[in-house]
Amino acid sequence: MNLRHYFLAAAASLALLSSPAKSQTLPAPVVKTSPVASPKRVLFIGNSLVYYSGGLQTHVHRMAGADTPPIDLKDGYKSVHITGAGLNQYPIEHLVTPGNLGIEEPFEIVVLSGNSQDASSEARRALYRQKVLEFDAAIKKNGGKTVLYWLPAMIKPGSNPTADTELSRATADMMMSVGNEIGAMIIPTALAFQEAYRQRPDLKLQVDYDGNHPTLAGQYLAASVVYASLYGRSPVGNPYDYFGALDKDTKAFVQKVANDTVIKFYGR
């Protein structure tokens, strides 16, 4: 079944932030606000793209703690990572069962980040969908809500970082289709990276050696998108800078891109 066609008929169209020559039209996200108001217990599941450069969950909870008023998230935030893994390699039932990760209450939200190659073939797209549906059932059974994390596209050395590729288009289609099918929030990190590259193509958001893993600026941008999506708060002006490691101008720029992307994607 072609889920894209189903949701194109069922939802309003959204023009994604992409190059003018190859703009892609996909359905709007069904879920436009966080499924849990100000969640305190959040589990992140994903490979090295999530734990690189300080860790996505670390930046999000520190950003929350630095906000005004602050949100204390540290004790309820957990992350589980397997290098190079796809979702099929994680023992989801064990991970979301209360008490197994040191938190006695259920996780309110589980953020699922797959593999950057999940949409590279029909077989891998089918596997991603299968695992998301299985994981969503396990998460719901244990009292939580599923959130899908849309990974940024890989950047080939010397290529245009804003250009659409077959893989990036297939990934966009897959994320919107699967997320809307299960009624999950989709975090549009990929769109924020694309827009940041469009405005500042010289900015290093992914490391040169593989064009995939985020730099500190990239992971901070990703965390800003997550924070704005899950908590409905603008990251603009947040003083957290990873203890001075991120320069003021870059921080301000990625905060604004993150906030603008979230507003546009969800229509807030």
C-alpha cells in the first residue's frame, strides 16, 4: 500500500523547506502539538547520530533548565544508543517497561530515531514502518506516547547541502507517512538543517569526514527543534551554550532557524 497517496488525500499539503528546483509536497503533520504537556520523563532511542557532540537529550534538558522559568528534566531523561543501529536492533519491550532503566514511572514520551539509511530501499522502508508500528504498540501499552525524530540528510563532500536527493525525498515521504499513520508527532530536524544550510551554506552542521554526524552546532540546532516541538517554548534567547563551547552568533542563528522551522512545520 502506498501510504503517501493515502495521506495526500487525507491531509492538507505542506510545502517542505527544500530547493526551489525540486520542491516536494507532502501531507501536513497530523499531530501539531506535543502529545504530553511539558513532559518530564522522556526516553531517546537512536544511534550515534543522537549521542554525538554532547548528546541530543543532554542539550535538551540543559536548555530546559536554563529557560525562564526553568523546567527540571534531568532525572526523567534517559537515552539508549547502539552504534550504527536501526530500530530493529533495540529491545523495545525491555526499554519501555517501568523500572528497567531506573525510572519507576512510565516514560511519557519515547523519541524514536532510526538510521539515516532507513529510506534507501523498499525493504528498509518497510522494515522501518514495521518496527515503528511494533514500538508504538509497546510504548502505548506501557503508558507512553511515540514521537518520531526526522534525521537530517547526509551531505556528500563537495555537494550542495541544500539539494534534494532521492534519499532525502524518500526519507521525507517515509517520515510523514509513518508518523501520520500512527498519529505520532514528527520532529522536523531535517527541515531545520536544510533551512540553516540554505541561509548559511558555510556553517558546519555535520562533520566533514562523513557528512552525517552532527557537529556541536548541528546537535544544538537539533536540540532546539526538539525543545520547541515538545515543550512549545521558543529556544530563541535561551542562554544555554554548552558551557561556552558554542559561540554567541551561531547559537542565536540556529535558535532562530529551529524556532522558525517548528512554527512553519506545525502551523503554529
